[in-house]
Amino acid sequence: MFESLNFHFSFYDWLLVFMVTALGTLSAYLKDPQLKAVTATIPIPCGFAYIAVGLPMGTANAISGFMCLLYVHIVRLLHYKVKVPIVASIIAGLAFFVALGTFLMPRVPDSEPVFIGVCLFDLAVGIFLFQTQKYKSGVRYKTPLPVYIKAPAIAGVVAGLMFIKRLMGGFCTSFPMMNSIVSYESRYSLGDQCRQLPLFLIAGPFMFVEMHFIETRLGWNHWIVLLCGYILFAAIYWPLNKELKRRNDTNYNANK
């Protein structure tokens, strides 16, 4: 019965919980809003979820990257515009992700043309937003709680989110576990989180495509496939992040 309810955690599940908890705890003690946002867009949780799920990169992964962008905007709009409390906003964003993911999962064809098409869509959206987006600069803030309280609290949240892993299938890899933690820790700077997500939409599709073809054509070990994906992602993400930081600094100085 527990297995059917997703109460059984494998070694890789626990590894994923540990990695997300470590990154989430780190984000809580970073003051810089952009650095907090970076912790939500580097694909360490995504990669370990890929290992835990054991499915090849495909259409669901590419779609869930875009869904993650929708999630952060839902949280931002609910909390800043509608004045919904941050926890309720995060829950609403997660509910949207789960509902849309479970609806799309059996309906999206996992063919390579569709997969490539969705990756190109993500890339186009990411480039457009990266070039046009403008958000108010966030507030520098770190949690006042000691780490021995904050880390177990984050671990409990992450473990709870893991219960829906099998329900989400391939959509799990970009499930906003890390983003939900960062949304709370960045509740005074949600614009920075939204500003960072297009970088994932630009670099992520290249990583997804590379990992897909290495795994399906060469049959390499998942860890090697993941390492190759990380290297390509970093090569694209790093210069984009430097440019985003330059733009943020320029806008901040211009508004002084």
C-alpha cells in the first residue's frame, strides 16, 4: 500500500532530498536576491530528479521547464498583486503545476519532433524574456533562523513534495521543489526569481537535447549523461548570468 502511495523512497530519492535541502538552506542564508534566484535555476535538483526517475529526457522535461516559469509568475502575481500570503501563493503555484502536469502527461506525444519543437519554444521564450523583462529590484534579506532549525524545516518540506514524484513522471525533473523553497526565501524579491528563470529556459533545452541523444543513441550510463548535460548547461548559463548581473547592477545604479 505504501508503495502505491509513493511513501517508499529509494536511495536516489533520498539523495535528491539531500541536494535540494542543501541548496534550499544555502538560499536562505544568501542576502543577494539574484544569488538566491541562481540556486533555483542551476539544474542540480533537475539532474538528480532525472537520476531518481530513471526516464530519458523527453518532451515532459522540456514542457516542465516552461511550467516552472509559469509557477514563479503565479506566485509573484498572487503575492504582490493580489496580496495572497506567500505560503498560500506557493501552494497555489504548486497545485497549478501538478494539475497541469498530470493533465498533460498522458496526452503529450513523446516523439522526437515534438520534443525538439518544445525545446525550441522554450529557447524562444527564454531569449524574448531575457531581452525584454523588467522587474523592480528585490530586497537583500536572509533568514534570521539558526541553521539547526531552518535546515530540518526545509528537509521536511522537500520530503513532503517528493511524495508526488511518481505521479509527475517526466514532469518531476523540473518540478519546482527548489523554486518553492526559494520563493519563500525570496518573498521580498520575487521579481529577481522571475528574472532568472529565462536563463534556465535558454540553457535547459540544449542540456535536454544533448542528454536525450547521448542516452538514446549511445546508451551511456545516466551519471555520465548527466555530467555531459551539466557541462553544456554551465557553458551557456554562466555567461548569461554574468550579463544579467551586469544589467541588474546598471539598472540599480541608474535608479539610485
